[in-house]
Amino acid sequence: MTITTSSPQNISVLLFLSSVFFLFISICIAGATPRLSAIGIAHVEYILSSISCFLASTSAGYYEEFFYTQTLDHFNYRPESYETFQQKYVINFKNWGGADDGAPIFVYLGGEAEIDEDPGFLCDNAPQFKALIVSIEHRYYGESIPFGSREEAYQNASTLGYLNSAQALADYAEIIISLKKNLSADSSPVIVFGGSYAGMLASWLRLKYPHIAHGALASSAPVLYFDDNVAPKNGYWSIVSKNYLETSKFCYNVIKQSWSVIDSIASRENGLAILSKKFKTCYPLSKSSDLKRYLHSIYAKSAQYDSPPEYPVTVICNAIVGAPTESDYLSRLQLGVAAFKGKKNCYDMRRGEGKHGWYWQMVMPIGIGHEEVKDTMFKESPFDLKNFSSFCQSRYNVTPRPHWILNEYGGKQHSKPHLSWLLTART
């Protein structure tokens, strides 16, 4: 990015990049054991509940919705690689200073959901930098579906094979290049933004396409999660447990002891019926693992989004701790569920996977799941690559590539000698 000191606008952008750079470093260093496992479905549920600043600007005419004719396969020359699909992106023009002034372009990268979410940080800062805000939807999510329909796109490994981070980065690069050309904005610096999985994409876009992305802000991006051991020993579930332990040791211990209680009751002749009644399930439990998976998801989501004013971990622990003295473990857990989910006649604990691309991306190969969880409130469940590979074979008829991300993006290695140029400027 070329920045001249004679331009106040460019000086502002340089200062902004400097502040973002230090923020990015702090995220990478402080997040040495980042939160990865509950990216995906929990993240989707969270962002779909947000209110978009783009949509809030509709009546004022500040944004426009576009569809770009995108290449299906950026890396091959087979006939099918030239197939295309319509990829959605949205532009908020409200604050842009224009191409003539070299005003910056803030690009919000879509993650594992439709793009109708609230990039509040961008909306808050765009006026100061007179920035154009662009939000690009990730392929296979929202309205950006190849092969004409979601059913066709998610049909099997042959159609899902085009869903991966490398293809997504090439999508973003192609749209950004086209957009700058159409706006005659060659002198406008591009800063890419993303959180969680999209944060990884932001950092990787800067690494892979430095001529396109002049800076990147990767928030809560677990780029350091991957290493040669495949599954970190002190990863996501340890951080979830730490959050609960810091909130209430009693709450932490109740949850920690509850897993063996659930297994003990489930082993009885009518144990699953007892658990179904205790937790008010909408459908009778067929196995105890469904209940435990449901509880895992609640604890994971509450910790991942333990922010004001709700502070869901505190809400859950207050319910568990505040239960009547004579309450058993499961009664306390059920009160915690009700506090988090709200009081309902029943709770649907069926696996709501549907045709969701994140499960494919977990296989090929964004995140491979359960690390050793000693000294946490969860039962120890060491990751077994052989068993995981068997699951991938049975579900998708593919074999995972556990080291692909390390080879493609560098994992921890890119953060050492090259971290300094994730956000750089040439004078």
C-alpha cells in the first residue's frame, strides 16, 4: 500500500493500520490457546440473531446488494471448473470519501453463515476514515450457493469438494479486484476484517494476496490452533472450563460431576426415560450422548459469547448455585439449561445439522476436534485421528487431511518471522 505523508486521509489510514496491527498481535499472543471447537453452528446461531447495519440503512439508501458471477474452481482447468455461481455481496456507500481521494475500502469477509449480520466495528469506524464498507458472502452459505440449489450443492463429496478456505479466499480476491476496477478505486487501500473463522480468512487473505489486502484485522481468529500434533492438548474446552471455574467453583464442580451421573442413570433399564423427563426433552432420548452433546453446546456457546449485558455463563451458574439446597446434580443442570434457553414446555435436543457446510469444512480440514481435557469440567476425550477418519469416510466417503492448513498457511510458523507484515505500509 502506498501512503504519502501529504495526504491527511492516507495518514489516518496509516494510523488506523498501526492500531489494528497491535490489536492483531495482542490477539495472536493472548490467544495462544484459541477458541476453535465451537466455531460453526454456535457461531452461526449467534450472528443470525444480530441486526445488520447494512439492513438498518435500507430506508436511507446507503447500501446496495449485488451478485457477482463467480468461478466455481479457481485452481483447475477441467471443463467443470469453468462453471459459475452467483455470489452475494453488499456495499454500504454512506461514508465513503470516494475514489478520487483514495478513501479506504473496508471488506468484511463472510464466514460460515449468510452475511446478514452486524459488523458494528466497521460501521462505527467508517465515518472517521470515510471508508466504503463491503460485505462478501462465503460460498455455499446464504444465497451464494453453487449448482443451482442447496440440495445439489450439499449432495455429496463431489459437489462439496469446492467448499474450502482456499477457494473462498480466491472468491474474495476476485470480487475485490472487480469492485476496485468498477469504482476506479485503484488508489483506495483495502483492509479486510473477520471474526472467528472469518478472522482466519482475513489473516490468510493478507498472507496469500498481499497485493490485494493491504491490511487485516482478525478478531478471535484461531490461526495458532493448528500444529503438528493435530489436536492441541489445552484447547477450546479448557478455556470453556476456565471461564466457568472463574465464575463459580461450585458451578464448575456440579458440571464436572454431572457426566458420570448422567452415564449412571442412562445405564438403568428406564434410565433414558428418566433423563428425558428430567430435562423436558421434546422427544425421548435414544442415547445419553444426545443429552451430553446438547449440554456441551450450551456450555460452549455461553463461554464463547460471555459478553455484557447478558453474561450467559453467570446466568447459568447463578441458576445452578441458586437451586434449592436439596437439589440433585441433574435438577441443578436443568435449571441452568432453562436459564440459558428460557423456560419452555420442552427442549429439542435433536442434532440440527441439516445441510450445513461447516460439517464438511470440519473434515476438509478447518478444525479437528477434541483435545485431551484433563483438569477441565468435561470428561477426558483424547482425539483419535483413526476414529475421526472413519467418521469422515462413513459420512462423506473422504479421508481428512489433518496437516493441510499447516502446509497451506503456515500455522504458528507464519506468526513468527512474518507477523510483522500482516499489516504493513510502504512509504
